[in-house]
Amino acid sequence: MPIAFSTWKPMLPALIAEAPSCPGVYELANLVRTVVFIGAATEHLGESLAAHLNVPPTLHAHFGRLYFRVAPLDAPEEAQQALVEEFRASHAGAFPAAQMTQPPSPIAPRRHLKAVV
């Protein structure tokens, strides 16, 4: 069954604040909607997206302005793995540009670490 994503929105704090407060998957893309990252939020989509705003601008500078779309789901980690595999199948085995490895297996719960400033 295809995942029902929201429409693409610019990565702006006000729009991220409107993201659902539930588990789900999200995609980050550049201006022409080339997906650069596929993520899973195990608890809160808005908080997971907001974490990408705290990344130093130099990290994503070559992507230009970023956009996001979300899909609330009960099993986001399995959906994330499927989306990454689907992406790789249509891009000669390559991962999205900002995602260099396969997401971890959803067998054990993961803890999200926050950056220390």
C-alpha cells in the first residue's frame, strides 16, 4: 500500500510546528523535490523535523532551500526502511544525498540523542 504523504512544504519553523504530533515518516528534498533524506519519527513528527533546523547551515548549503512532507504511521521505522530501499532501487543503489547508510533495523527501540551546544 502506498504511503499517503502530505504536500511538500518549505522547511520553516512555523510550518514544522504544524506537523502532526504522532509517529510517522518524513522526507526532506531540495527545490526540485529530489529527496535528500528519509526519516522516521517514533514519537513526534514535528520534533524530528525541528531537529533538522538545528543542523549547521554549512551541512546542507549545497542543497539550497529544503522542503519536507510527512506521513503519520504506526510503524515508521519499517516504512522508512521500505522507502530507502525503494529510493535505492530507482537510483542505482545510491542512498539519498544526506543519508549515507541504511536506517537501523527497528528491532529494538532507539534513543534520540540531542546535540550538546
